Amino acid sequence: MAKVNVHDAKTHLSRLLERAHAGEEIIIAKGGKPFARLGPLRSPVARKPGLLSGKVDRKFFEPLPDAELAAWEK
């Protein structure tokens, strides 16, 4: 994991982005202390609809009781 100060990060941002895209994690330091992390984004997980079986009955669409609603709003 590389550590780069803010000035160098500004100067070489394009290079740092390429390194991060390649999988490297880079710590950007401010005043010698770690301040931010630059790293690769994870690929989104592909989701396929319809994998669960079963049916939703009418009760699913009924309003929740007041006690249940209150618990969700805490």
C-alpha cells in the first residue's frame, strides 16, 4: 500500500488513478497523517430477478399495524 502526500497526489492524480484501477490501494496523507484512501471500485454484483419461488398473498399489501410502523420509525 503506497502512501502519498496531498501535493504529490494533486500533481500525479492521473497516475494514481491508473494504479488504483489496477487494484492498488493508495493512502493520501495530509501533514504526514493518513487522510484518505484511493482504491479500485468493486464490480457490481449481477442480480437475476425471479430466483425466489413462492407467491405474495394479499396480506403483504395490507397496511402495517401502528406498533410495527412505530418500530420502523425509531
